[in-house]
Amino acid sequence: EIMPSLVGSEMCIRDREIIEFDNGAMLVEPLEGYSEAEYAQRIRVVIQNMPGSPEPRVGDVIEVTYSGIMTEESPPSPTGVEKIVVVERTQN
């Protein structure tokens, strides 16, 4: 089952920090003040439609453009991922 979005056909998960990598996916955590933080503490993002450079690292902040629908798994995953971009690099 999938949970419908409250807004439009395309949404962004903004400002998510990568916590760890697992089998072709990233476990990410929202930064304070974003609506996804109220929906789930962590979200699993399958690595797809992402440029090869810069390669994401733990601690980086990413932005994900997706269909606006999240799965009901735990942790949930965005469906229809169109783009994943590293917006802030970790310093280490």
C-alpha cells in the first residue's frame, strides 16, 4: 500500500542527511523544520537517477525529487524518484 501525498504530483524531500548506506539505498534523516520530519524520522532512498559525481557520503545532505507518494514500509521510501542531488557535502 502507498500513502497519497497531500501536495501535487511532484515533491521534494529537502535537506535530508545521509545516515548510512544499505544494499543500494541510503538511510536518511530529516533536518529540523521540514514536513517529512513529522512523517518519519528516517526514510530509505534507493539510489537511482543520481549523477555519479559527487558520490554521496555519510553526513552529506541530499534533496530528492519524487512522485509525492511514500511507501508504508518502515522506514518508508519515496516512489517515482526522478532526481537525487547532493546539496551539502560533509566536512570529513
